[in-house]
Amino acid sequence: MMQQRTGHRLYGCISMPFLFAALTITVPLFLPETSSAQQNNAKIFGGEIQTGKTEKMPTGRFYYPDRLLVTFKKGVNASGVITGIIRERKESSAGQADLQVKLHMTNKQFGLVSIQPPKIEKELFGTRPVMVREDLTKENSLQTAVRSDDWLLARLRASDEIADVSRDYVLFAYDSYTDSINNIISGQPELPGARPTTPAKPKHPPAATALYPNDSLYKLQWHLKLYGERQTATTSPGASGFPLLWRSKPTKNPPVIAVIDTGLYYDHEDIKGNKRILPGFDFISNPRTAKDGDGIDNDPTDPGTGSPAGTCPGRGVHRDSWHGTHVAGLAGAVGSNNGRGTTGGSWYARIVPVRVLGRCDSGSNFDIARAMLWAGGISLAGVPDNLNPASIINLSLGGTGPCSALMQNVIDALVRRGVTIVVAAGNSAIDARKAFPAGCRNVITVAAGDARGHIAPYSNFGPRVDLMAAGGNLRRDDNGDRFADGLLSAFKGGYKFYQGTSQATPMVAAAAALIKTRHPSYGPKKILEVLKKTARPRTRQQCPKGCGSGLLNLAPLAAESAAQAANRY
């Protein structure tokens, strides 16, 4: 039996955008517990408005050294190709006898080549870091390279039997980086344009179907409330109307959301014992980044993503983010309407946690692709099948660059099976077409908005964005609750405010689950159509550079009967 807690801890989130792998990423940081408030007998820490200058980091993409993604042409003997090329390397180059190469196949065409360099290379160059920044100048002259992975990349590109080869690029949790404590402000913010709106007195909801949860911290979850022109106890201009659908009866087989992220902190007071949490899996194959002491297994528990200084590129100590727990809580992993803590977007959806991000909140393109296939119910060699295939996959992660051939192939295969894939647009304040997997085809790409219903300053934008959902802005307090306008969700030891397209994405995943609950036959195309048709359009002032169809809006679904909705959409 779970021990009764006397209060809740809620941590502030300092957000620091910077250029890293061409991303602007916001990140959690443990803050000195210098400000607190008592609300509903819950001790709350943090929620400070972010101030101060941002830190610039090197641009460019990062990749895992000694790992290559290969797409073989149809009918090719993949193992034979790699064996022949490595034999060639050993016979033509001195000191290569102890070179080791392994081929890990996802299917008959896509594989990962992992390389154990020979001793002579280690003596010449030393041990390579966990991840390496891409040097495009070097990439263009690989034929003269000495390192085994560089040589093999060039050799595979020259092969007539290879359709595509690339580095195993690193994807990051979209809001998991910072290494600087900003000034902490007590009371109301004094930043230009950040003065809060005085909350109006509570009003009865316009829809009789609205259901308000008894979770003690729900009042701070502005992102879940009813849409309204003013900030009140029940409404927010940046909210999407989730209470309007919480009375919906669950179907016999409620939809499954797979949260592919850092894993889950199972011992959280608002998650422990939740029967809607289904068995997950850990797909981190690289022991250098796994942190849990082993490779892939059936334990998706998040051991933390922190690392000592020098491990993660361009920064000092990396602190644990508990990113997957926060994202899963927003989607619906917490015990909603249970009188404790926060609530999630979908009350009946079942959650499958899948671990792909380890040290530095980073993950392998290959591991993520395999995790997606497994989550969607596609069998993988050497891995037990997922007995609870997801109808919705949440990807609050990404990087820069074009969509890889492997990722697009996986997405297309899942969509053909009826899986809806919701992805974060990215936090670089750039065109989402330059982000990955946000720029891939057949996904729902989500931008982030603030409590005013405006696009957040860090959010990616543009034609590839399908719609916007609440993502937060930690530089503002527009709802006047004296906490920064982040999204509040579960975090180890309590509850924490985050901002990011990582937070907006589970809002749309939860909405997709609510739609699926009402209309079990709806597939990815139909769900996207409903989301876009019901979205609340944004003005040029609210979103100058493109937020798709507008702000996530659930009110039309609640206002119509199931039959009317089916006819309309």
C-alpha cells in the first residue's frame, strides 16, 4: 500500500534556449528551494519567471561514433555485403586484424552497423566521446579518412548494393538542456510585456458537460482548462477545453498511447499503482548512453539522464530531467481525478512507456525507429512482441536535418497499420521543415503556444506544422497565479513546470486518444482531419509565421452528438 504523503513538491523550470545541433532547447534544472506557497495543503516550490541572458552553443548535428545506418537495395544479401567490405579492409590495411563490425537488421532492408575500431586507432586517436559533432568539411573528403567508421561510411556510399547510408544521428528530448541558474524573482514578474492579467471571478462553464477534477494542483494547469477570452479559474485563452470530454465513457478497449522518451519514474506518488500503465520496453542498445547498466530489455524505468561534466557535448554537468515522466503525465499517466497532484489530458487512455533516451537526454535514430515499430505492434527479431499495440505514438524529441530514410519508412509502415504519430515541431524558432522527425511525412506536427494563445517564442513554425497546443512560456505569468506559465506535470519527488513543444505534443496525443475513445474506427488521417477542422484559428498577431490550422480545440466534439460528429468529420 502506498504511503500517504503530506504534501506535494513542485519544482520550477528554468528554460534556456541555445543553439545545439541547430536546436533551441529548454531544460529543467533543480533550483534552490527559496520560494514556496501553501495551496490546498500542498507545499509548492519554484515556478520562477525566467530572466537573464541565454547561452549560445555550437551549431551542427551530433552523431554516435562507430554506428552507421544502412539501407540495402532489395534482394541484396546484407550480411554478405558487410562481410565482404570488412574483409577487404582487413586485407588492404595494416593493423586492422582486430577490427570488429556487427550488423543489426530491423528488416530485410534497414540495418545498423556497429563498429569496434582496432587497437591501433585507439592508440592514435584515443577513446572517442559519447557523441561527436558533424564536420561537413571532413564528410566531403572521407576517402582519405583513417578512422574505421569514416572509411566504412565512404566505402558504403560507393557501393552499388547500398541505397542509402548515414550516421546514426542523435535525437534529443526537446526541452532537456541548460547549465546556468537564472535570477529568481519573488512575486509578480517585472519583465516587459509579462504583466499578468488579473483573474476574473470564477464563472460556470458554458458547457454542461464540463467535468472539473479534484486533483489538488489542477488549478495550476491552465493548459487543460476551457477556452475563454480571459484568464479565470476555469478558462484560459491558451487552453483547449479538456474538461468538456472527460465525461466521455471509456470504450471496451481504451486507446493506447506509447510515450517514446526517457522512460518512466514508476515510484511517483501519482503514477505508482496506476493500472492504466502497461508493460513497456527499453530500446537503448548503446551501453555508453544507456546508464542502466545493460542493453535493451523489458524494463523502461527511467534511471535519470544526468551525466558528469564532459560527457554531454558543449556543456558541464547534465542534470536528470525525468522528461519521459513529465510528458507521460501530461498525456494521462497520472491518476486523474484522484484528489492528488496533477491530472492528465486523457483519463482513460492506457500508457506504454518506451525508453529510448539515455545520458544527455539523447537517443539513437536506429533505437527510436525500432522502438516505434515495436510500440505499433510490428514484430522485431530478438524482442518479445508488444501485447498492447499503440494506436497513438508520442515523440517529444528530435534533431535537425532531413527525415532519414529509415524513419520515414517506419512512419509509413505504422500509418498503414492505423497508428497516429504525434511529434514535436521543435524548439529552435525555425521552420519545422528543417527539424527531424517534425519534417517527416504522415505525422502530426505540433507547435507550442503560451497562456495567451500565442505561439511561444521558442517554437518552430511554418507549413509543416499541423496545429498548435499549449506548450508554455516560462518568461511570462499571464494567468496571474504567480507561477511561470509552464505546463505542470509529474517529476521525481513532486511536480514541475516545463515549457516546450515536448509539452504541447502530449496535449495533442491525449486529444487524439479522446477522439479515438468516441470514434474507435478513426485512423490517423481521420483523427488529423478532426483536429484540424476543430482547431481555433490564429491571427497574424497570435502566430505570425504559421501554426497550421490553429489552437487545439475540443469544444466542437463535446457540443455535438457522436452521430453528428461522425457526419461532420
